[in-house]
Amino acid sequence: MKSNFKRAAGKKTRQSSATLSAFQPFAPCLTMNIQQLSTNIDQKLNALEQQLGRLQAQLPGAGDNREQLLNDMAALEQIKTKLQKSRNIMWEAHQLQTNSDQKRLQQKRWLGLGLCVVSGLGLVLLIVWMLSQ
């Protein structure tokens, strides 16, 4: 299994994806970041484009194999479309997750501020009560 190294206060801490995989079925996918996944899909799309280009170049002189080449080209086009849809869905999910994380962080900030205000009011009331006795 692939290990993930993180920097924490200048030190390396090791987090094994093997331990994560027991709890999360897609742990290896989680170790890759969104940019790496997008780059991998782009590379696969480029390879498909090249393969389609080679098949199109073979098409004029195909003769009996013409129908097979057309079937292969159609299959590659379907794969290309699915990869593009996967990449778009992945980015949309990432954006939704980012927005959700920001909303949660903002809620925590408001909660923290509210607790500070309540604590301050409690302190003021305690001081007033102590001085009045």
C-alpha cells in the first residue's frame, strides 16, 4: 500500500493508507489530490485522442477492416465522453465539498464568537454580583 507523508511542525509523520482502508473503502483514491486525478484523466484523454488519430489515418486504406475500425473509433469516443464526464463530476464534487467546508468553518467561527460573548457576559455578571455583596 502507498504511504502518505505529511509535514507537521517541521517533522514527518507517517499515515498509512492501509490502516485507513479498513474503515474507508476508497482510501487509495483519497491519498491522491484533485489535481493529480485531473492530470491523470487529461493524460488518458490525450492518449485516446492519439489513438483516434491513428485509427482515422488507417481508415482510408482499411478495406475489409473498415467496419471494425469504425466500431473501435465509436468505442473510443464513448470512453472519451465518459472520462470527460467523470472529470467534470469530480470537479463539481470537489467544489461542493470546498463550499461545504467553508460553511462549516464559518458556523464554527460564529459559535466561537457566541461562546466568547456568553462567557464575557457571565464574567461581568459574576463581578457585579461579587461587588454587590
